[in-house]
Amino acid sequence: MGQNDGRDDERPAHRVTVSPFRIARCQVTNAEFDAFRRATGREKVEFSDATLPVVSVNWFDAVAYCDWLAGQWNLPVRLPTEAEWEFAARGGFPHRIYPWGDELPALQPGRWSDGPEPVGQGEPNGYGLFDMCQNVHEWCGDWYDPAYYATAPTEDPRGPAHGVRRASRGGAWRHHIKFSRCAARSSIPPDFRYADYGFRPVA
């Protein structure tokens, strides 16, 4: 986990063990989130394409969706930890910089010109997961601490006990560079909603 030649908050790179878990193959879509909204009586949200990842959801929205999905599936569903997300993004290749290898792909003209793409486009990574490190940022369950790696446990780290920002992972369509490295970390306050923030659940 981490990258020694990355940003300061990605150091030191260190070995981590995570317990078995399941993670959604794709980011949660507008259609999936709309089913949750209708079932729970939440305010209607307008969207143009049911297959696009849901965006402009804050951390609390994402947690509420996971809690609802837990009841539908009869499974303990939640947001991934940073460790689980990074493990999943690497797709079984723990030293890869990106899910697909060590080089940035060439950006095709017109991609992400005015928003995210429908989920599940392109090739999946080694675990069959789509859009890891691209399309939209994904909320994680952890509080964010830039110095956490220096003292983090090596078994199932779940982030610091408190904080003011929640961790997030992955690249997003709004950035000049659309792709992120597997080790790259980001964070925002949990009540913020941005047009490039979505999520995928784990069980």
C-alpha cells in the first residue's frame, strides 16, 4: 500500500493484509441510486442517463445507500476502506502503478468532455472491476490523515478514529489528468457534494 515516489501522504509504502471482501464491479449508477431514493422517500434527483455513475452525493448519502443495500441483500454493506480500495484497484498486481499497468493511457479525443461516462466502459482490471482510478472519485469509509501511513496497523487498517475530511480514491473526469495512480489519495469534508464524486460499495 502506498508509493514511496508518490506524494507525501502516500509514504511510506508498506505491506497490509485485508480480510476477504466483495466489491462492486462498477460505480453505483443513477438508476441504482434512484431505486434507493424511491424506496426511502428521498428527494427526486434529475439525471440524464441511468447508466452514468451517480454524482453529487456526499459521504452521508453514500453511507445511507450502503445501509439500505445491506437490508436488500441481507449482507453487511458499507463503503470500502482505503486499504480495500487500493487492494481492489491493483487487481492482483500489487506493484502496478495503475490498474492496467505502469503507463498512463493516451486520452482519446472527446472522452469526459463534459461529464463522466457510463459505467463499465473499457477493459476491467485483474479482478474484473471497471473504472478503478477513473471516471469519478469514490468515497471511502475512512477519515483522512495525511500522516496515517506512518502509524497505520498492518491488519485491516480502517483509518484514524476521527478527522474533518473523509478519504476518497480514484481519478475523475473534471481533472486535467483524468486518471489516478492506485496509491493516490484524496479527501474532502463529508458533507460536500461535487459533480465528480461517486462511490462503490463493499460487503
